[in-house]
Amino acid sequence: MKSAPPEPSGYEETISHSGHRLTPQRREVYDVLLAKRDHPTATEVFLRTKQQMPNISLATVYNCLETLVSCGLARQVNVEREATRFCANLQEHGHFVCEECDKVHDVPLATGRHLERAFDLPKGLTVTHSEITLRGLCAACAKTPQSKLRNPQPK
Ligand SMILES: [Zn+2]
Ligand SMILES: [Zn+2]
């Protein structure tokens, strides 16, 4: 019988283990990331958090995001030429970026696969974290005949 992957540990436990204080702002920002997993930018997180906490500032939101990333509750997703996005999915996964609509989708690893084993890692190197981004067209955009990729428009 295969053992199930360990459940991501709870917010309270993780944040206190990392030596950070459990502030209502951090909790709220984390809840925003969990509520809608569409890989929002910091500005989008700010606008959503503001609905619950009208007095929160963008700087505070940046700060909270930084803390969540540093204690491993969220990860940054960098898409070329774009603002950093944030992801609270803690399972090992890659990202698929649609080049047409810019939506970022989570792509789970195939069962039993491990990302670092896909590479012929030179001796002595240790992987501490991996990041993989796939690009292309999402299912919805692939159906659209006006796709930029299919009919590149001169700028
Ligand atoms: Zn798309
Ligand atoms: Zn993700």
C-alpha cells in the first residue's frame, strides 16, 4: 500500500515554528491566497485583502507575502516580464502559463514522479527547491481562432 503524501502542516504551526508572529494581517493574506487559487499578483492580493481589512496598506501586504514565502506557506511564481504571482499550493507542482490569456494553472506531477529525478544531477549537487514552468495555450485559448500565437499581429 502506498502511503499518502504528508498533509501540509497548518498555518499556526508553520508560522510559529518559523519564529514569526501570528498577526491577523498575515492570516488574512494567507486566507486570500487559499480562497482563490488563481496565482494573484501582490496588487491583486492587496485588493482582495482590503475588502476584509479596509485599512491594510500595500506595503503590509508585500510584507505578509514575504513572510508567507519565507516560511514556506506560499511560493512565488515568476512569469517573464510580469509582476510576481503567489501560490499557496504546497504540493509539489509545476505551472502552466497560457501565452494567450496569461492565466497560470497548477500542473501536478504525474503520480510517483519526482522532479529532481528527471535530471541527471551532477555529483555533489543538492536540490533544495525546484521550479518548473510550462508554456503554451490553455484549452480555452486553443479553441479561439484569433489567438495571438496563431496569427501574430505586427505591433
Ligand atoms: Zn489561455
Ligand atoms: Zn501554483
